[in-house]
Amino acid sequence: MNAERITAHERSLLDSLLEGCQVIDRDWKYIYFNDAAIGHAQQPREALIGKKMWDAYPGINETEMFAKLELVMKERKAERILNQFTYPDGGTGWFELHVQPVPDGILILSQDVTEKHLATEQSDQQIKRLNTLRQIDLAITSGVDLSVVANAVLGHAIRGLGVDAGTILLRQEDSLKMSVAAFHGFNGNHPSEPIKIGDGLAGQAVRQQNIIIAENLDEEPRFLRKDMVTREGFVCYFGAPLISQGKVLGVLEVFHRSPKQNDSAWLEFFEIVAGQVAIAISHMQTFGGLQRAHLELILAYDRTIQGWAKTLELRDIETEGHSKRVTELSDQLGAAMNYSSGEMVNLIRGAMLHDIGKIGIPDSVLLKPDKLNDQEWEQMRRHPIIAYELLFEVDFLKHALDIPRYHHEKWDGSGYPRGLESDLIPQSARIFAVADVWDALRSDRPYRPAWPVDKALAYIKDNRGTHFDPHVVDVFIKEVL
Ligand code: C2E
Ligand code: SIN
Ligand code: SIN
Ligand code: FE
Ligand code: FE
């Protein structure tokens, strides 16, 4: 069959088909195209008719599709082929080909299925992406430890996003720095130095609370980890802030060693993955991580301590606001004596709890409007020991217990319960003693009214070096009063 041998009727039928139709003779020359096929081919009919296929499309005889055409040509049996076709302009389309043997050679009916194919690809991708999110969810609920979960979550994120490598950078609580919580897909190690918020691309992602893209890291002056990029051969970079409940926890960074297509669907998915990762991290920081659980416990304890202090006041064991005032005075004294923040925490907790042992003293003694007799005084002197017995098992209060235990020791060794002397008395207890007595004297007691300032100050000065640490008295007078 050649073009001349097609009847006018056949011809008009083929010509008007919506499907592309082409006929190739046994020498592999194109002998017929309908209009639709010419449209697909994106070449004029004259440039194709009479030409061998590989002259019109160099290299086509090397393709899998061509091998199938050969099979039809030889075996004379119809075939169906899904083929990705590259146009002369470099664009691609997907075609479903029905290849039939005809007397002159083969006839190809072709249908453009590009859109359908992309739709299938997209829904496959969506299923894959959903699966990634599910995997991340599972990692969250199964995790025991932040770094284990961060690593698992990052692995799923990187596979789901189709990138080569990535990191999770997390903000360190009290500083403007981020450290590497997980990295994945690196040949070597990620540099361990913390990254400052505000520096580099990761820093920008945090500051702008936006996805940051660098298509070519080699020419990106804002990216600072140059050695890493060179060593790993990373080409492009995407950084998404990890935001949970309005708080930026850090950055999810992904790297690719070749250019990466980032259509809007991919970027949207990247954003969703970052959201998941942020939830994972925040969940671990709140509930899972041992570190954080410990912190939570401490916060709960601090609330409990404040509650205890309040209870003492409600029972009239303490005059109103005494705990709060001695805590503030201790805080000022500690600061004036250059206490570290760790020592400060224990000083403050200890001050809040200093008379917790009075819980174990009967009201008849505690609230007596008169002088205590020997037996009552014996009982009263037990309150530091009671405090210790009450709290020594609470691990996080270990270092805060010095104050409840030793706040009635005196510099000259005449105090209780141990009769410790000078700097054998823990410093926090020496600091606290000045604050405590000062506030006690300035307050009404069941057994006497509050002392005026002059009288209280004279008492503190008179007992410098006998009751009180002289240095603490000096600091108190100079820096606090
Ligand atoms: P607090 O009332 O909180 O007093 C703490 C510390 O402040 C006392 O420790 C003492 O060093 C000093 N202080 C308080 N009021 C006076 C005072 O009027 N004169 C002098 N010189 N110092 C005072 P201390 O003595 O070890 O007492 C421990 C706790 O025993 C007191 O805590 C208070 O609850 C109770 N207490 C002490 N003396 C009496 C008393 O005469 N009658 C009653 N009912 N309770 C007393
Ligand atoms: C087309 O319909 O032009 C594509 C068929 C082919 O791959 O040659
Ligand atoms: C750094 O590389 O140390 C800063 C972070 C960045 O460039 O993304
Ligand atoms: Fe006391
Ligand atoms: Fe007190």
C-alpha cells in the first residue's frame, strides 16, 4: 500500500481521525501521515514523507519502541505501545500507539495520552507522599528519644521528597544558635559547629519563616558551609522553617547533588513535610525526649514548690509573702555575689522551700503567742531536719536542699541542727540566713510585732561574724538595702 493506493474514501476517513495515523513501508520510509499525526510530529508532511524513520528522527532505531515496531513488521502481529516521544523542540509527550501490520508495512495509530499519563503519575506521587507523611507519623508515635525520632523522620522525608540528603537543625533553648539534630544522605559528617540564627540560608529560613531556595550552591554567597558543599557535591538547597504552634523550632534542610525540579506541588509537599517534622520534634520535646520530660517534671516541681509555699502561708505557718520576699532578697544577694545561673536556680528553690519543715511542727508550738519553753524549742529546732527528710529523695532538689537544711546554722558554730562553722556552712545557706532574719525581724510574729528598719539593721550589723557570714552582711548592706 502506498499513499496513491488509498482510496479517497479511506483517505478521508483516516485524514479525519482524531487519532494520529501514519504508515511506514517495509523499507522504514514514511508513506502516509494524517493531519493529527503531523500535529504530533511537529514537522511538515514534506519533511517526513519518503524519508526513512531514522533520517527523520535520528537515533529512533535505537529505541525500545523501534524494537517493537520491528517485531510487528516481522511477525505481522499487532502491538500496543506506551511511548514517551521527544519532540524536535525538546519537549516530551506520552503516546499510546496501536501498531498494525498492513500489506505495505505497518500502520501506527497514535493517541496523545500525555495529560492522562501525568495525572496517573501525579496520583502515584500523591499516594507516595501520603505514605511518607504516614511513615513520619509512625516514627513520631514509636519514638523514645528525640535523636532517634529525628533521624527516622528525616530518612522518610528525604525519600519522600526525592532528594539526596538533608539535615534537621534545632534551636538551642537559651541561645540564638541551632545545632544538628539529624543528618542523612551525607558521605561524610555534617560539621558539628552550631549555626547562628541570622547566618546563612538556614538562618534566613528561621528569620523569614519561609522556604529558602538555592538552585546553585556554588554561586550562593549566603550559604556558609562551603567545605561541606564541595565535599558532598551538593548542587541545590531547600530550607524550610520548622514551625509548631507559632514557634520556630529549627530548619529542615534538603540537598540534591543535581538540579532538582521544584514545581509548586513539590514545594507544597516540602512545606507539609516540614510541618510534620515540626510536629514530630515538638511532640518529642514535650512528651517523649527524656531531657524534656525531665524539664517538664522540674517545671511541675517548681509549680508544686510555689504551691507548698502558698500552703504554709494559708496555714499561718508563714506570714504572708515571707517566702516570696526572702526569695527575692536571696536572688539579689546571689546576683551581687556573681552566682552562676545554675547556682541561682538552687538558691531560689531553696529559699522558697526554706521553712517547709515547719509543716511537721504542731500549731500549738508554731502559733504560740509567747516565748517557747525548752520542750517546744526542741520541737521547733527540728524543722530543718524535717525539711531534709521530706525532700532528700527528690532528685532535682538535691542541690536546693542546703537552704532548708542549714539556714539556721551560724557563722560562729552556735546554730542548729549541726553546729557547722564559717565556710563549712554551704554558701547558699549563709546568704539565705541574712535574708531570712532580716525579713523575719521586719514582720509581725505571733510573739512580737515587726521591728523598725533601724533596729533590724542594727541587729544584722551586730551579728556580723557571730551569726552571719561577714562578707554576706557587707554585700547585703552595700548592694541590696
Ligand atoms: P522565724 O520567725 O521565721 O525567724 C527566723 C529567724 O529570725 C529566727 O531563727 C531568728 O534567728 C530570727 N528572729 C526572728 N524573730 C526574732 C526576734 O524576735 N529576736 C531575735 N533576736 N531574732 C529573731 P530561730 O531563732 O532559730 O527561730 C526559728 C523559728 O522558731 C522562727 O522562725 C519562729 O518560727 C520560731 N520561734 C523563734 N522564737 C520564737 C518565740 O519566741 N516564740 C514563738 N512562738 N516562736 C518562735
Ligand atoms: C507520533 O505520533 O508522531 C509519535 C509516534 C512516534 O513515536 O514516532
Ligand atoms: C552555615 O552554613 O553555617 C549557615 C547556614 C546556612 O548557610 O544555611
Ligand atoms: Fe527556719
Ligand atoms: Fe523564714
